[in-house]
Amino acid sequence: ETAVFQTPNYHVTQVGNEVSFNCKQTLGHDTMYWYKQDSKKLLKIMFSYNNKQLIVNETVPRRFSPQSSDKAHLNLRIKSVEPEDSAVYLCASSPSSYEQYFGPGTRLTVL
Amino acid sequence: GDQVEQSPSALSLHEGTGSALRCNFTTTMRAVQWFRKNSRGSLINLFYLASGTKENGRLKSAFDSKERYSTLHIRDAQLEDSGTYFCAAETGGYKVVFGSGTRLLVSP
């Protein structure tokens, strides 16, 4: 049963465009994350938020910016996408135990 | 550097047999989680352990923080167990590091 929702499922765009991905969790968790899964299927954390506060900000290009309106939502905006941004972006949430609950992912293709 | 080393990268099993996946950590981890990627690409939670072992059906997982490893044992493998399995370790400070995954293929 899905409790972490991501939209869109897929997005195809051209270099230089701006994209936004949405994530919502209905689990009542305080912490949310964005991960990037590259072509080698490696999952790497990008950001984590706890109660709307940015906690972890890994080394990602500045064109990536997370946005959190409340603890149930964590969106990801990419300004001026690059070809290397093509990947699957996974949103997750966790309770205080840090056990991760993942959304289905958003596959981004940059042409 | 890489903090989680997962092995093997690929594994083939015949139905009814079993094996183990392993994740070694370069540092002390607070907890470990195991996932399986389903046919739709979603990550399904299998286990979350802060210590010790857990068992669920034909799957069993162990985590030794001091020795810096975790294992996932599969017994009596079935065709539907095929997929990619990931371990993920909690380093602390809201940070989780994933292994590179194990592609499991179960054949008749």
C-alpha cells in the first residue's frame, strides 16, 4: 500500500528547462528525503528535511532546490536541467527510527 | 569514500535453494534496512534492524554493528523472489547510504 506519493511518474524535457517534482507522505513522518538513482542503479541521498527544516544537503548542483511547505510535502525543483540529470528521483519519509519508506519514483529524461 | 559494499552484485539460484547477500560497512552504522525492488520499480521494505536478527517467512536478516556487516538470507527461493535487493545503512544525522544492489535471478 503506497503511502508516499510522487508526481509525475515520468517527465521528458529538454536541456535548460525547469522541472518540479512533488512528493507527499501520509504516514505522519517528520523526515523526508530525496534520492537520485543513476544509470548504474546507485541510490544517493540528495536532501533530507526534518519538520520542514533542511538537515542534509549533499553535494548537488545549485540548480537543484528542495521545497517544503509542511512536513508531509517535500518537492524538488531543478532549474535549467542538464543531460546528466536524467535519472530516477526517489522520495522517502521516515519516522524517528529513520526506517525509510519510499515513493514509486519519478523518471526524468533530459533530451 | 564508499561506506557500504554490497555483494554479490548478481546471484542466480534454482528454485528451492538458498543463499545470502551481504553488506559490509566501512564505519559503524546505527541501523540497516533491506529492500527489494518490485516489478514496478518501487522499493519494498523487507527489514529494518538496529541490531540482532529478524525473520519473515523465507527471509532472514542479521545486523552486527560492531562487526560492521549485515546479511540477508533467502531460503527455498521462488521465482517471484527475482529482483534487485538493496541494503541501506543509517549513518546518523538523517543520512542513509545505499549499497549498489544485488540482482537475483531465480530459475526453475
